[in-house]
Amino acid sequence: MIPSTPAVSGLRQRMLDDMRMRKLGPKTQAAYIRAVRYLAGFLQRSPDTATAEDLRRFQLHMIDRGVSPITLNATITGLKFFFDVTLDRGELMARMSYVHVPQKLPVVLSRDEVARLIAAASNLKYQTALSIAYGTGLRVSEIVALKVGDIDSQRMTLRVDQGKGRKDRYAMLSPVLLERLRAWWRYAHAQGKMLPNGWLFPGMNPVDPLTARQLNRAVHEAAEAAKIDKRVSMHTLRHSFATHLLEQKVDIRVIQVMLGHKKLETTSVYTHVATEILHEVVSPLEKLQPA
């Protein structure tokens, strides 16, 4: 949570309190405060003095500066909270408009590339973490938050405690992935690197978990070592998991649940990158008979 100090203005403190009342996450709070600070810098005065025309000029200013659609929309969301909730002057936002975010297809690895990537990871901890990313489709933030007690070998599940959107869910474990987890547990336990019921992937100090940044660095290094000429991140393994399931004819609604997506539209992007499905579509030209 963003701490309050005696130096915090009354207006800022009120906004902090409003966000705390609604239990917004630390990252969301920081993003909303950043949006209001950006507006104040543009106005060169207190943001609560802004007019509807000021906000319109501010959006044009962001566009002229080349602010990305994602950042622009996030800024508008933060300002909407500030004017709607903190100031109770939501009508001022009427002239600010969300912009269309161009859809980009995710990078997907082939099964061979996934195998090479995992094998190229520098140690057993990273190999296991990458295996979970591909074998369950978990987000990197969800992987680093896993604890030993989240593994249920009887039900063959992994418990995801308060994943994105503050939702609990379960991920399915395959026999191969369970065996990899057991091998990692035996090794880490023998080395004294894993505390009882502690983090499944501890950091240098077993009291602390591995960070998302460390895992992303590890996957970049593994991609380079495996000579994979694609933009690879931990999220690439999640994309590959979903795409390969779709190619295996798994129902897209099942994949939606496994990924923890709120909307089916979010999951449907993988229909555009599932090449085995595309290969099954017969071009109309193929059906033309020679005259």
C-alpha cells in the first residue's frame, strides 16, 4: 500500500483513503496516483482545479507526445477514479475518451522450442518453474507465489491463491509435471533451500520467494542459450500452453477457466495463432474444379 506521511496533501490523502476503502491493490493505487500527478504537472496547478477543457487538452497533449494507447487508457482510468470518487465531479471526464488498443498476436513457441527452452534453463529451479509456466499456463506472478502446500498430488492440482483479480483457482497437474516438482523438492530439501511449507521457489534467502524479475531474466538467458530467435518471456510459455491445448481440440471455454480469464474474448485470441487449426481450414480455391 502507498504509505501516507505528514507531507502528503489533504487531497492526495483523501484519494489514498478512497482507494484503501475499496481495497485497490498497491500497483493500482500507484498507477492512479501517477495519473493524477501527470495531470498536475501538465496543468502546473492543483488537479482539483481542472476543467473539462483542461482534461481535453491533456488528452491531446498525451497523444501529441506519443503516449501508447495502453498507457493513455490507464491514465484515463486513474483520472476517472480521482474525479468520480475523490472529487465527486465525474461530469468533467465527459470529454476524455478511451482509445482503441491495436490487437497484437502473442508470440507462441513450437513444442520443440519449448522443450529446448526448458532444457537450456541454467538450473533445476528455473527448469521446474518454466515447466510449470508451460504445463499449467500460470502467470509469472502466480508461479513465484506458490508454496509447497499448494501441491495436491492426490487430486493432481496446484492451488493458485489469490491470482490476478484476487481470485483463487486450481491448475491441473500432469504426471510428468508432478514428477518434475518432486525432483525439485527432493533436491531443494536436501540442499536446505526449501523451508517446510515454505515457498516452492525460494530466493537466495529461503524466507523470500523468487521474484518475477529473476524468472524473466532466466527465461531470456535460456532462450539465448537455446538459440530461439523469438521475443520470449515467461508469458510466452502461457501463450504456448493455451495455443497447444487449442490445437489438441480442448474446448476454448475449458482453456478460459484454466487461464483464469474473466472474458472468453480474451481467450479467443489463441484461435488466431493455433496453426494446426488453420491448416484444417480448406481454402475456397482448393474446392474449385478445373473447367
